[in-house]
Amino acid sequence: MSAEELLEDFEFLDSWEDRFRLIVELGRELEPMDLADKNDETRMYGCQSQVWIKSELIPGDPPRLHFVGDSDAQIVKGLIFIVLDIYNDKTPQEILDFDIRGFFEQLELAKHLTPSRANGLNNMVETIRRTAEKYLEIED
């Protein structure tokens, strides 16, 4: 699903109750994460729920990053899906160039998330951006 398709789906739904249902449904589509990958190295802190995000550099010209994530909370799984759907299989530079905060504003997520969920969402984004920055430094 592209960012544009996600925006269209959100705009099509009239209420935030329906949009939250969509987010939960999207979470059910997350790529499965191996239990062994749910560890202290992949765990994100600062989130009310447990959240894990693992990155992998996919060799190629150019190399791309692939992420797998999971959470113990259904709504958070959906938020992970949204973030990973935007960033997965992009180059580190594409990840850094994408205005995800502007995208979240278009979805109006900040207005409808609890402060702890919004904080967790920001932590996910920052973790992925730091990962992209790290791989860009390696390439230089």
C-alpha cells in the first residue's frame, strides 16, 4: 500500500472510530516477526506497549532497508504497519527524505492518538531514521 492509497483510505472513512478500525485491520497484515527477534536489541523503549523493530540491509544497487516489527497492542501494530509500509524497502536516503511528520499531519494522527501512543510513534520514526543515517555513514 502506498502513502497515497493510505491517505485515500483514511479520507474515505467518515469517523475516527472507523479509521481506528482500519488501523487495527492493517496491524493484522504485519509481516510476522520471529519470536527470537523480540529481544532487548530490537525493543523500543518509551512506548506504553511493548514494541520491537528489526532492520535488515538488503544488498543491491542501491542497498535498501527492510524492517519487521511487532507489538503486544493491536492499535500499535497498526501504527507499526503504517510506518513500515512507508519506509520498507527504501534506500536510507529515501527514508531520510520522506516527510513522515507531514504525512502523519495529513492523516491527522496526532490529533487522535493518546500522548503515549504519539510518543511511541515518534520513537519508531526516530529509530528508523537513525538506522538509515547509520547505513548512510557506512556507505560514505
